[in-house]
Amino acid sequence: MKKRLKTILSLFIQTWGESTPIRNLWSLESGEVVTAEAILENVKDAEVYFPLHDIGTDLLVVKGKNHVSVQVKESRYFTKRVLKGTRGHSWHQVHKKKLDKEKVDFYIFLTYYQKGGEHSPSPFEHRFIIIPTSELEKRIEEAEKKSGKGGIFSFYFNFEGKKVVEKRDIPTDYSNYLNRWDLIQQALEG
């Protein structure tokens, strides 16, 4: 655990000296802020930190001396699109080169689901798929997921009640990862 913390901290320190400008903390990505708020609500005694530079980790979640790193991918839900016989899906992308379990512990796919339909003025419901990076890598391999142009994996999540199926390549059930804040809690306590 200490080795991983040193690795993550060294990434923060290394980027400080680079010519990359400090990101504007007053205009964070909305998905990162929504996810940070959800973590604070659902993971007991956790603190959430934002890196100053883009290092492949969007959030650092800390509890005592333990920590996990999180990459957030956000999308709205497209209700009118039909894919493999079902209507509606989100669309998230992950760069193959950024899929690194040494840097990122969890991927959180945040979907903005409009309660009243795609073009309704109704509020959004947030749906979170919380998956360890190692499990995501395994599922990509099992589904024979192909990275498209530029080495990018696309994920199309279809929600039907509490059932979540990724439909881009071979349909894969992600229901066990819907709102699984306990996975982050367990990682912080382990």
C-alpha cells in the first residue's frame, strides 16, 4: 500500500514540474464533482481530493492512511437509440493506454438518466457503475472488446430497472457493479 501511495504521490510531484498548466479548479468536470459528492455521501469517513494536473486519475479517495484512485467517465442516456434490440444506452469511452490498474483502482461510469425522457425538462437521475480496474480489464478481454480508432474502447450501457448490460460488443452484464459504493469502502478498509 505504501509503495502505491508513493507511486501516486510521485505522479503528482512529477507533473508539478512539467509545463502542463494547473487545471482550473473553479471549473472542474461536472462528472468528477457529482461523483465526489456521491462518494462523500456513500463512503463512510472518506475524503476526496482532486489532482492539480491530469495524471490519469480524476479523484483520490482517502480514509485514514488508505487511499484509492478513481477515473470518472460520464455520459448522458440516449433513450431513442436502438442497439442490439434494446432501446436506450449511455456511451462512455476509455483509452486503452490509460487502462492501468497500477495508476487507477476504480473506474466509475456515471450516466445522467433523464427521468421523463431524453428531451424532457425533468431532473436527471445519476447512475453509477463502480468497477475495479482489474475487473474491467478482465471483462474487456472476455467480451473480446475491440479498441476502435486511436485505441479507444467504447462502452454502451443499457439500463432496465436494476439490470445493466454493456452492449457494444458481446453483451456483458454489469448489474453487480451498479451503485457499488461498498467496493470502495472495502478497499479503503483493507
